[in-house]
Amino acid sequence: MAKRLTNLDKDFINENYQTMTDAKIAEVLNCSVRTIERYRQKNGYFKTEAKQTEKVEQSNYSDEANYFKSKLVSTSRGRRVKDLISKDEWSLFVDEWVNYHIQLEDLTFTEENTVEQIIILKLRMDRNQKEYKDCSLVRDSLLDEANVSDIKDLDLKDPVQAEYYEKIYTASIRMTDFNKEYKELLDKSTKLQETLNATRKQREDSGRVGADTFFSLCKKFEQKSYREKESRMAELLKISAESNANNLRDAIEYMDGEIAPQLLDSDTVEKMEEEK
């Protein structure tokens, strides 16, 4: 019976159908390739030639960073986030996204969702602080114009000072609201970061985090010294395997008195024929 796709499975397909083969997606989701094909066709997700949605600044990014940036901007996740935030925030989002992936590299789809939320919250916190600062400047400017150091010094019986009082009070209330919002955003961000750390810790304890990824291994092989070291190790393993195989071809006496080699392959048979 075909696997029933969950909402998370569908999200994964939506994010990756352009950059991954149906077979690879099916392997990740533990279902049949036909299930992936049917879902794509039913929802109008057809594979097309990859389009360059955003020019990559080669001077500002390493090859590894370019890989993660290109992967983001070519997916529905990237397009969705880009529509939600300003152009300046999008640039910051991309930088943070790339930094997370370079630091952790083997993020799962669920962990990427958490990272997205963390970055979005950080952008909102930055926006919050900017608006708080603007309100603070307005309040201080009004206090200077009214020639007082505190709102309590204003005479509400004076129409002009009463107007100043209303504007300063409004700015102060907004500052209080921004402070409250910042604390709520910080609390959410902290909890999400703790969730991400806990998930990573669980995977690390089970041995699924910390191993070399394919990308990092490819980068290592760019170094001549590393290639020579691995080549030497491979050669030693080959010599050791051949030596051990030769030893196994030598005849030994078993407990029942039979004398025969431990390894019976074509080379062993040929050796036995020569010894006759």
C-alpha cells in the first residue's frame, strides 16, 4: 500500500522538487518514486530548467556559501521569505541562512524550518530596536522643545504644554510597547534556539551529527597533502588485504583432521592445482 504523504512530506517536496530527483526525494521520505510523481503532477509541480533567480556575488561568498545561497534562492522557501520581508532584510536573511549552514552544514528539513523562524525573529527584533530608537529620539526632541527634562514638569493648564504632553506621552507609550514586544520576541527566539540545540544534541548522541559531509570531504580532497595521505592509506589497506588473503589461502589442519585453505576462491584453486 502506498505511503500517505504528511503535510511535512508535502512541504519537503514543494521545497526540493526542482533541485532533487524524484528518486532521491522518495528515498528521504521513505516512499515510492511513483508517489512523488503523482503528487507533483496533481499539484502542477513540473521540473523545469533551473533559473537564476538572483545573481550571486562571488566576491562576498566562498564556494560553499555560494552553494547554500543558490540552493535557498532557487526554492519556494526563498521566494516565500523574500516576498515577506524588505530588500535589506532579505540580504540579511541570506547572510544568516548561509552562516547557519556553513556552521552546521548537515541541517535536516525540520531544523531548517526552525532556523528560518529564528532568523525571521531576529529581523523583527532589529526592526523593533530601530523603531524604539526613533520613538526615543522623537520623545527627547519634544522634551527639548518644551524646555523640560521630564513630562511631569509640563503644565497641563497651558494648551501648548498640554499638546506637548500628549505627544510625549504617546511616544513613551509606544516605547513601552516596543519594549514588551522585544521581550516576547527574545523569549520566542531563545526557545527556538534551545529546541534547535536539543535536536542537534540528540542527533549527535546517536552518532548522526558531526561526521564529514560529502561537501566537506570534497573540499578536503582539494588539498594535495590530504590526497597523498588518503592515497597512501588506501595503498596500505590494499597491501594488507592482499597479504591477509594470501595467508588465508595457505592450508591449515582443522579439528576433524581435514587439511584445507580458509579462503576458497579462484586464485586458491589455481594455487592448489599448481602444488599437485
